[in-house]
Amino acid sequence: MANGDCRMQIGEMRKILILLVLVLVVSGHVAQADVIDRIMAVVGGQTIALSDVTAATEFHLVDVPPDTADPVAYTLDRLIQRTLILAEVERFQPPEPDPIEMTIRIDDLERRAGSAAAFDKALRVTGMSRGQLRRYIRDDLRITTYLNQRFGANTDPAERRTAIATWVSELRKRGDVTVLYLRK
């Protein structure tokens, strides 16, 4: 082997070694990165993250009863149900809700927060934008319209709750639901 060929091989080996060291250093930093969100469940291919659960709680999009042993699990279950119902809503396309009603609800959430600054801070903390919150409220109103069409708005409240619960249970049985949250 000629002296020049040997130097070229040593140079190439150095480059490979440096590249390997860089890969190890970078992968070490990636492995130590902070977890900023966590997938709690997957419903029909759609993820529900811890940030979704936090936002639903923060903005009272899910009202958790005070004596609930595991508020995270309760909220997650409601979000799973909501996702299953929303898939049905998308299939049947009820009429669009009144934009004024959506604005009224967002304004109410802002009042609950105490100030516009506190509301904006809650949005930042939960990672939710005003647009996302508006879409969430839009979908809630669409769900209400759909449930009223399907189960009647003026039926006995207890019978209606039972019928909806049975229907959601069936949706869950035939839906693709994977819960990754370990309940307390």
C-alpha cells in the first residue's frame, strides 16, 4: 500500500470517528430532552395528549365532579367519548353553529379567567390558541345539535342520558380506542 493511500484511509477513518462521536453526543442530548407532552390515548388514529386534558380542565370544557378520585382519568374518558361522538357528527354533518354563540362562549371563558391577560396566559400554558378553542366550542355546539336531532331535545333527561350513554358505549366497543394513561 502506498504512503498516500494509507494517509487517505486514516483521514477517512478520522472523519468517520468524528461523525460517530457527534452522533453519540447528539443522541445523548436527545435522550435527555424534557418531555413536553404525553399521548394519553389514541381514538381512531387521533391522539389525545396530556395538553388536551390540561386545556379541557383549565377552560372547564370538561366539568370534573369535585369528589372524583382521578380527575385526569375522568377528563380523558370524556375526551375519548367526545372524539367518538365527533366522528359520528362528521358523518352526518349537522348545520354549522351560530358564530355569535361561539363568540359568547369564548367571552364567557375569558371572563371566568378574570382578565384578558389571565386568559391569554392560560392559552399559552396549555398550548392552545384562540382558534383551537373556537374550533373546540364549534364542535361542542355541533355535537349538541346532533344529539338533539338523534335523541330528541325534549325527551325525559334521565332517559336521554341513558340512551346517549348506551350509544357511546357501543361506539367505544366498535371504535379503535387505545388508552395509554395508567389510572391511579
